[in-house]
Amino acid sequence: MIDGNNDSWFLGRDNVLINCTPKNDSTVESKLQIFNATDPQQWPFMDTTLAKMYSIKASYRKENDKYLCDLQLPSNLWLGLEWRTGKKIGLLIGFLCPFDTDGNKRYVDIFEPNRFFDVTLK
């Protein structure tokens, strides 16, 4: 999850949810959603129209014993997604993991649950 303006998941349309699923040696199936919180008449919602206007590229590779995932997200000033040196964004990284023998899954975050951490772009 990316909060492009680092100003809250419930503000603006700069909030991107990306799910990436490795499919083979280098292909990643990716799904992008944009959480739109710009309309005071609606509760913030996943905006499928905006999501269709924004594309990403994703791939992954194995290096030694590590897996590296590359995501390419273009800048889009209208959405509030501006990638420039010194820009602060909010980031939340999680993994969809099975948690019981029935195959049920849930997200496990690398830090506190549902907590974004600040990132300064270089």
C-alpha cells in the first residue's frame, strides 16, 4: 500500500493498493487498486475507473537465496503520485500467508498491523 502524499489513507486519491503474485521464474501477476477519498458525498472507495487509467510493471527474480521484486509505478501528478527526490510517501508492506490447515489466509505486515511507515525518495 502506498500513500503517495503521506497524508493519511483516508485523504485524497493518492492511495494505491498493489497485490503482486509470482507466476513463474520472472512473471508477476499484479492487481492495482486506487482508494479514492476525494468525494465528501461518498465514503472513501476503491475507484476502478481511476485504477484503469494507471498502469504498473512488476517482475521478480531469484538472486542466490533471495527473491527480489521490482515494481515500476509512473508518476501521475493528478493522482498525487509524484516520484521526486526528497518526496515523502507512506508505505505498508504485507504478505498474504496461510494461517491454518484449511488454507485460510490473511495479511501479515512487516511492521505493526495497518501502520504505514515514512519513506523519503532518493
